[in-house]
Amino acid sequence: MKRLFPILLLATSAMAQNRATLPADLTLIQALEIALANSTTLREAQANLQTTSGQYEQYRSALLPQVGVVARQGYLTMNLIGFGIDILDQPSLIGPFASMDARVTFTQDLFNIANIRSWQSYSSHRDSSRYLVENARETVALNVVGAYLHALRAKASRDTLADQTSLGAELYQLTADRLKQGAASELDANRAKQQVNSVEQQRQEAEQSYVAAKLNLANLLQANITANFEVSDEAAYGSGVTMDHEATVRAALASRPDYRAAEAAVKAAESQLASVKATRLPAFRLRFSDGQSGGTPAHNVNTYNVQGMIEVPIFTGGRIRGEIHEAEGNLREAVIALDKSRSQIETDVLTAMSGVEWALKETETSAQNVTLSRQEVELTRARFLQGVTDNTEVVNAQDRLSKANDAQIRALYTLGLARANLARAVGGAERAYRK
């Protein structure tokens, strides 16, 4: 047990060393490449594909010639009485004598519909697994884009609050100078200082949120867990506008790998049902062997054996009927899963398109509000400098600017996420963000 702990520690250390080190400025494409190289979700899908590919090869082998070599050399005795042979005045024990046989064997199914349908079924299973690998890549891409967008949002909030802190500090300094000149009151200075402290506290919270978002992104990428990197790639926000609803749904049904996997699963279930039903049909098989037979390798003659066989199941005790019922149930489940997948895809597409349309309007409105809020801050500062009013209007204007900035950041994040969801809904998330 004492030796086991250092071994486990070294293994854990080796795994940590194999993790990717994130660059100082992590782009979205780099994040996607790292995630696709390390994702356990993708590796599980690839392992499943390897399993179904192996099953496909096994069932395909039943349709191909089976060739082998069999050789034996023995020394034996035989009791004729054990075979029902009793020769008078002759010993029943024969031997010992040598026996040798070495030959090549060949077996080929000439007609076996059940095996053909089984091979077709597992061919469709393999196709389904291949599509599920593509679907896993799409899922990984969507998760990475979502995490990257979250980090961008946290960074934007931090940077905006930093600007607002500087703006509040300028107001406090301006108020303090006017207080010395007797043009402002102690209350104005107190109010301005509270504003600075309040915004600074929010900036510190945003800084911590940004660190947490980066750590979550590093964990998702299964890279070295660190927050010592920056995100700044605005490609994560996506581009483009929505398309025609019906055309987008048709495109999604044609390209979504999970839907195509469900279609392949239905084909596999149909072929499996046909295979089970075909086990009631005759099967024809050819067997051939050729080789040397004799006492020893030095004393033998050539012999061969050619057989044509037909197998017809007459009574199987209900086994075939039970297998048919099982295959029919599997087919119904596959069809139901396909229907559910189609309905979910239509929902995903329409929801994502609606989200993009709404987010575009929100982004436009929030941008206008930010422009108006900045103008308000400038106008109230001018009024305060002119002595028309105290700094209450400036502080309130800065609060509204803060809310407008936050709404704009939230709208951009929502738009980016909606575009990512739309790309995933039509089955093109990886293509869209790895251009």
C-alpha cells in the first residue's frame, strides 16, 4: 500500500502534465481545438463508434469465405467393442498406431438472407455511431462558445465598471476642488465619494466573476486549470441574421447529425427485423477441405471432402417468434425516437431564430440607451460646473449609464448565445466558429 501511493501520485502528475497550457490570449478557435482534442464526451462517442465498427466487421465476416488450416498427429489405440464390433478369435484392442491429418478448410454461405440483413443492420448501426461522433463535436462546440461568451461578458462588465470607477473618481475630484473654492457643499463631496466606493465594489465583484468564468472555461477545455489568460475574440458573438423559418428547419433536418443518427437507427432496426424473419428461410452452405491423411507426415495420401448443405428450421420452440417481437419493439422505439428528434429540432430552430431576432432588437435599443446616457452624463457635468445644480444629477446620470452599459453587455451576450444555439440547431456549430 505504501508503494501504491507514490505510483498513483506519479500517474496523476503525468496526466496533469499532459494537459494543454492555455495561451496568454485565448482565441475562440484555439479554445475549440483544445476542447475537441480533450473532450471526454467526444472520446466516449469515438469509443462507441469503435465498438459498433467492430460489430460490423464481425457480422460482415459471416458473408465472406472462411479459410483455415487444421493439422494433427496422434498415436492411439481403439477398442472395437466400444464401437459395437466384436470379431471372434480376434483381439478387440487395436494399436497403438499413428494417425496424421493436415488440410485446408473452406466454408462459404451461398445463400443466407438472415446474415445479409444482420450485416446491413450493423452497417446502419455504424453509420448512427459515426453521426453521434459528429453530434458530440457539435455539443462540445456549443458548450465552448457558451463558456467563452460568459467569460467575454464578465470581462466586459469588469472593464465597463473600471471606466465608471474612473468617471466617478473624476467627479469626486471635481467636487473636492469646487468644495475648496466654496462652490460645492460637503454633501456633494460625500455623495461623490459614495458613488466611487459603490462602483469600485461592483468592479471588484466583476473581477472575481471574470476569474471564475475563466476557470470554468479552462475546466471545460480540460486544460491546465488557471485564470492566467485573457479572452478577447469577438468572433464568439457570431454574425448574420436569421433566415426563412421553413428553409432553416429543412436544412437542420438534412444536416443535424443527431437526426441522421436517429434515421440510421431506424434503418438498423428495420434490417434487424428483416434478419430475424429471414431465419425461417433455408440457408445454403458450401464446405470443402483438401489435405494429406495417413500415419505420419512421411506416409500419407491426398484426400478431399466437398459438401453442400441446406439448413431449414422446422421447430424452434417459439424462439424465432420471440425474436421477431423483440425486433418489432426495437423498431417502434427507434421510430418514436426519430419523431421526438424531429420535433425537438423544429423547436430548437424556431426558438433559436426567435432568440436571435429578439436579441438583435435588444442590442440596437441598448446601444441607443448607452449613447443617450453618455450624453446625459456630459450635460449634467456641464450644469454642475456652471453651478446650475449640485452633483446629484451627475451621480444619477452615472447610475443610468451603468445600467445602460450592463443592458448592452447582457444584450450582446444574449445575441451571441442565440446565434450559437441557432448554429447548433441547424447542425453547423463547429463549421460556424472554426472558419
